[in-house]
Amino acid sequence: MVETFELPLFPLRTVLFPGMYLPLHIFEERYKEMMHVCLTEQRPFGVVFTEYGETEPDPLPDPQRLGCTAVITQMQPLAQGRMNIMSVGQDRFRILSLSHKRPYLVGEVELAPLVTEQVTTLNQSADKLYPLVMQYLDILARLGKIEFDKSQIPTDPHTLAYLAASLIQVPVEQKQYFLAQDKASQLSYELQKSYRHEISLLRLLPDHDETIFSLN
């Protein structure tokens, strides 16, 4: 039987992947309350993609049903109860139902781990994705947009796939599509297509191009 649990939800116009970091500035009263609960009870919250940005309507709209749990790793208190937090993605989850009983959204959720696959299949997919990620980052480095340490790029299939999904500069809706993939090998396949496309576009840019790339 699948275990379900209640999870405070933070709708954002971003997609968080397991193992990836997400800094947040907390200033809305409802999210101050939510973070206080998470810090006091040492529990995670859920990051879910919504089409709305900083200004959210009230009541909150229903977000995408598949998100990622986040654990608070650092908290910096600020004036008037505001705070800066650093969080890290942990597990994919699926929302089964939503509740508006608190000022913030609460979901009845179940964890949605990736489907178990053969090690050979995972390694083969990672072997195809890894050089594309390195090529993409090398081009951005030559354009002066980023600095990166090649030794820090993981080779573990799951970690590599989620890092690749976090790094690539594509519309956030496409990142949600990446998160929704239930198999690491399928996620890797979709990422390979996207990386090849983005690399082909980057190759058209001269070295002095001033286009801004953000890896947030």
C-alpha cells in the first residue's frame, strides 16, 4: 500500500529537481508561517510549479501535480520576520488532493520515485548525456557566461540527469516535463535531444556575443 502524508506546498514559477539547491527569500506572511512550521518540526516542504510568479492570487491556484520535496539547510533571519533560506531538493512527489485549511496550500501526497531500471541501461544513458552536458558548459565558459569545475560534474545516472535538467536553459514548462519523467533513461533521452538543440544554437553565437545566460 502506498504511504501518503501531508506536505506544505510552495507554488513557484520554477522547477526543483532532487539534489539541486534552491535559495528563497521569504517575505509573504503565509510563507513565513509555513517556514516556521517546517523549521520547528524539522519537516520538508514541497516545491510545485505554477504559472504565476511573485504575485500570487488569493485563493492560490492549483499547481502542477508533480513536484519535489525541499529540505531547509540554512536560514538567515531578517527584519519583520522575513528570512533567506537555502533548501535542497530531495524526493519527487505526486499530489493526490489539495487543502486550503491553512493560509498556504497543503497537499496530501505520495512519493514518486523513479522506476527501477537495469544498471546497464542507466549507465548507457548517462554515457550519452555526460559529454553533451560538458560540451554545453564548455561553450558557455568560452562565451564568458560561467565558470565550472569539470571534476564536480557527477557521473551517477540519476544525479547527472537531474543536474543536467537544472542547468539547461529552456522554458520552465519544459523543465516540468523533465521532472515528470518516471524513468531516468527516458529523462536522459529527452535531455539529450534538448542539449543537442541548445548546443547547435550556442555554436551560432560569436565569442564576443553579449547574450546573458542565467544558470539559476
